[in-house]
Amino acid sequence: MPNSSAEIFIDSWRVYEKVVAHNYMYHDEFHTKVKIYLEKKFGTSPINILDLGCGDASGINSITENITLNSYRGYDLSGTALEYARAKFKDAEYSCILVQKDIREAVKEAGEKYEVVYSSYALHHLSDEEKQKAFTAIYSTLVPGGVFIYIDIFRPQLESREEYLQGYITWIYSEWHSLKDAEKALISNHVLENDYPASEDWMKKAALNTGFYIFNSPVNFHKHQLWLLEKE
Ligand SMILES: C[S@@+](CC[C@H](N)C(=O)[O-])C[C@H]1O[C@@H](n2cnc3c(N)ncnc32)[C@H](O)[C@@H]1O
């Protein structure tokens, strides 16, 4: 896939911020679930987090509010988003590294040391073949007992990519009321050119083939899902 997947996040980060602020992609619901899961799983043991396609790292502070971080490493192609992320971490008391790099390269250099690999709405920019490679690399970077927390868009098995994306765009135009038409058009073009959502069936098979234990059925919020994939 071309690197144009990050263009909108370089030039128009403020539009995406608006989408998140209005919770159109259910970040709030997913963050609440992830926060509870992390607190139950790790308690106060210090953990290391790798965030792939971190953007401005907007969710990290809330999901880690009651757990102890030893380190956080985020990768993203957008320098603009990383600048916002840097500001968020300026008072962090743990090691925090932000790197401008393609996810496909980032996963190769991570090393086996993370309790948590987190990726939210970024891997759908890769083809299924590239996603599978990323999952394999993610599995290797996790310590035993670690978890891959994966939030993304997924299409039903019987829907083609084109059908799914058209449905998504129709939904943007009818429900994302706080965006101007030009903003909706910008996002719709980005979606059509750069989004390759996996099917739910493909995702389940890929997770199992990689060796993950699927902690629970994926949590669904209208076209968006959270997967909790554990390395035993
Ligand atoms: C929809 S935003 C998600 C940001 C954040 N993780 C969230 O959940 O709000 C997608 C992010 O992935 C980044 N991105 C897209 N393709 C990428 C790639 N191949 N490598 C690294 N980052 C990429 C974009 O720059 C953008 O910040």
C-alpha cells in the first residue's frame, strides 16, 4: 500500500481530531473497555507499551490512568501527529519514545519486550498480507502473557471492500453532523483510497494462525471492533 495512507493525518490532523472529539469512531467506548481490561490483567505491575500508528496518542493517558507504565514507544508516519503526541507526554515520568516510521518497518525492529502492543485504527491501511506479517512480528515482540490490543474497522464476510466503504461513506454523510461537507469529502476520499478493512472471518483465522488466544469475542460498535489477543 502506498504511504498516502498518512497524508490526511499530516495535512489535516485537526479534521481527524474533530472526528475523535465527537466520538464518531467510538474511541470512548473502546478506551473504557481497554482501561478495565488492562487494570484487571496487570494491576500495578510496570508494563511496556508499543503503539503502532499512535497518531497524537490521544487515548493512551486515559487507558493507562490506573496502571504503571515503565515505557511507551509510539510509531507513526505523521510528523504533525507526533508533535501533538510529544506535548501530551512532556510530563511523563516513564521512558517515552516517539518515532516517525512506517509500521511495517517499526514491527521489525521492536525486539521481544512488550507486555502490550496497541494499535488503534491504523492497520486497516495495510493489505491483508501485510497485516498478517505485522501480526507475526507483533506476536514476537510480546513477552509471554502479553496482549495485542487491536481496534480497527472490519467488514462482514459477505461484503466486498467496495460495498463496505460505500456504506461507511454513506454513514459519514448521514451521521457525522458536526463536520462540514468539505471535511466529510476529505475523509471520504481518504477512506476510498487508503482503507483495506479485513473481514471478520479473515481476522479470526489470522489471529489463530499467528498463535494468539482470542481473549473474548470482538467488541463491536457499528463497523468498528476491538480484539484482545493474548500470547500465552
Ligand atoms: C485513524 S489514525 C489513528 C490514530 C490513533 N491511533 C487513534 O486511534 O486515534 C491513523 C494513524 O495511522 C498513521 N498511519 C497510517 N499509515 C501508516 C503507516 N503505514 N505507518 C505508520 N503510521 C501510519 C496515520 O498517520 C495516523 O496517525
